[in-house]
Amino acid sequence: MTESPIPVAVWGTGNMGTIAIRSLPHTPGLRLASVITSRTALEGVDAGTLLPTPKHLGAGCTTNPQQGIESARAVAYMASGDTRPDEALRDIEFCLRSGLSVVSPSLYALYDPESAPKEMVARVRQAAQAGGSSLLISGVDPGWGNDWLALNAAKFCTSIASITCQEIFDYSTYDQPYAVRELCGFGGSMDDTPMMLLASVPTMVWGGNVRLLGRSLGLQIDSLREEVERRPLEQSITNRLGEFHEGTQGAFRLRVIGAASGTDRIIIEHVTRIDPTCAPDWPSPDEGAGEHRVVIDGDPSLTVVVRADAPGGTRADGGNTTAVNRLLGALP
């Protein structure tokens, strides 16, 4: 007997939410039940109107979370947690206590529960136990780019000295102005340190992935350290996100490095630009606007390069789509 598809509510109608709405009807074993949104103009509207090519999906949008989950058994929580982590955590707890399993990219701290704040882990565990539900947090990076991809690449090697997981990206393709300008600091003064690059923040975001990958390879990561470099734009540039002035931040390079027994073993590195002309001596994508790499120093030395392009979208849209599809594929 064929089981009925799992009805899933998508919570969020931004970049990630609209991708989930597009992908979910094509995911075996799932059915789009409803869409929860904070945009009052979408109340009662068919979710298919949010697609690049609008079509009827038969699932309506609502601003009422309780109404949105009534016919669902699971939730793809795609609302941002960057600027509203407390609200995102409360929303996810609400879903878990209501008996709905949740997949989400929104709370960086929970990518590796063993590294996460104990109070946060206790809250979601209690909510999941109360509802008989489950939670998976994942993205690309942090996410499959530095857990699944790295672990599977490691299987091809006889011995491994170190693994470096890289994201090399031109953020002018990332349609999130607040994240680009405020969180990452592009176009900002070189005298000011943006939130993403403040001491301890990179470890908060990626440290869990370093530890998780280390454990999976049988390594005890003894210490973590951060390295951050920044470069200014040598000339003003204009792109789809607006103007970025000469002398303001144009690129950054950060590394979160995990050591075992005093030797650097697991490194997560980001080389991020607002224009490809900035920091030309740093690693650049082999093609287009960006890619993810796993670089293994071992026997054999191995490099795996992944590029994702969404139809009609940017490479950032392609990366977001891979993150969403990993999460949706985990629900059954």
C-alpha cells in the first residue's frame, strides 16, 4: 500500500521560503499543505502566486501560525533567524510541541547539538519530547558543504592530514541587502567591524561544524581559533545591490580552525567579495560567481568543487535551493 504524502507547511515567504514552495511539490512523499507568512497582503492568496512563474498550487497563505499548521504533519521553517533568533526559536518550539517535525536553516547554533548552548538544546528537546516530534537544522555552509560533502570526500582517502571546507563567493548575487551590508559589512567603514566578523561570532556559526566533522572522522578537536582578514575596495562599484564606495569593505576572508593534539586538522574558510576585482590574490571561483570546495591534504590529496545554478536565478539562488532540498528530502 502506498503511503499518503506528508502534508508540510512552509513557514516564511522570503528567499528560502519561496524556494521551498517551488521545490516541495516535486519532493517525493511530501505535499504542500499551507504557507505561513508575516506579509498581511498575502493573507488567503494561493502560494503559487509567489513562484517565478505563478501557478495554482491549491495551498493558501495565512498570517495565523495556528491555522497554518492545522492540516500539516511537518514544517519547513524558512523564516530568518539572523536578526530574530529568539522569535525563530519560539516559533520552532511551537511547532515541535504541536507534534510537527521541523526542518530549518534558521538557527546556526543548533547545527551541531553537541556544541550548542545547553539551554537552547534543552528547550528544543523538551518541546520535541512533548510533541513526539523531531528537528533537523542544516544549510549549505554551515550545512552539507562542510558535513555531508566533506565526510563523503574523506571516504576516498587512505589517510588525511587536514580537511579545508571553503565557500568562495561574490555576494553581489545574494539578494539580502541587510545581511550583505550590515551583517557582513560590505560597503561599510574599514574602521568598523561587522557583526559576522566580531571575535567569537565565526566560531559560534561554524565551530559546531568543525567539531561535528572532527568527531565523525574520529578526531578529538581540542581547540578552535579564528583568523580574519579584510580588504577595501580600490574603486567604487555599482551592482544590483546598489553602490559600494572606494575605501569601504570589499572583501573578507575568515577561517575557523580546529586543532587536534596541537595540529590543525579541520578548517572552514570563507572568501567573500562584493566585487570580483577586490582581493584578486585570494582564492577565486573557477567559474561564475561562487562555489564550495572540500580540499583534503592526504593520500591522495583531493579537491571536490560544487557549483549550483537555479533556473533563471543566480548562483546564490542555486546554493539556497540545495540547502532547501536537503531539508525537504530529510522529512520522509
